Amino acid sequence: MATSECELFGSFGLLIQFILGVLSLGSLLIKWKFFEKYPRTGNEFFLDVGKLVVSQGSLHVFNLICAEILQSTNSSLSDPCEWYFDNIFFDIVIGSWIAVGFFRIFENYPFCEAMRFKSGTYGSHTFKEWAKQTSFWIVSVILMKVVLMCFFLLFMEEVAVFSGWIFNGFNNSPHLKLIIVMII
């Protein structure tokens, strides 16, 4: 049965997400190999890219989950792609500030000496430092998503009107809407 609703987890949605993931990783590799003025070592590159993949991959998954939760809360207001867009938009506008704030708290006020770290510095305990920094960033992102989900739930109708207005012209083209939402 065909649907006119944008589907994040349909076969087309998963294909688009996979293609964009490959393009993103490929562009990082090309940048590193051909365009960095002072190229990082392979180890530094893979640690940095690993941190990006884990953190951005986690954020993407969190946004997919939040979009589905919001859709299941009130499916008449919006569709999953519009809720995903709302998540991305608010992540960029305010969420990044919230996540960085939480991260700086973790970085500057460690609960114990073993939790002390300096972002971007790996030292002699390379993987241990990478894992610590990445873990604290993921926790910061989770806390940010909790704050934003509270906002979404409190102002669900207003947020839905915002994305509905933006994507109104794409309601009969769910695949095009999905591509636009994923590329933004």
C-alpha cells in the first residue's frame, strides 16, 4: 500500500541515509588526503573521524527516535520527516549551545581525577582519552536531547506549525521531502 507520508525507516529512507553516510565519510577522507594544509597522522585522523562518526551517528539516531516519538504522540500534527527536521533545526539553533555547555561542565568540573580530560588532546593513553571525550560528548548530547524533547512536548503544536509551513509544498512528494530533510 503506497503512502503519501514521508517515512524515515522505509527502504527509500534507509537508502538515502546510507548514501549520505558514505558521502560524508568519503568527503572527510578526501579532505584529509588532498586538502589539509597540515595533515594529521593516520592515527589522529581516525580518532577524530571516529569521534565524529560516533557522535554524529548517535545524534542522527537520537533524532530519528525523537521524530518517531513525537509522531506517535500526535500523528495528526506532522509527519516523521517534519519532526526530524524540527530536531535538526533546534539542534543547530540552540541544541549545540546546550550540548557544548554540558560538555564544558564535564570538562572543567570533573567528578573525580580519573574523569579529567582536555578535548582534542589524546596524550599517551590515546584510546582511553578518545573514549572518555567521546563518552562525555554523547552524554552531553543525550542531556541536550532531553531538554529539547521537553520543549517539543510543551510546544508541540507550535513546532509542528513551523515545519508544516516550511514543507507544505512537499506534502505530495514524500521522497523529495525526505531527501531535503536529510540533506539539510
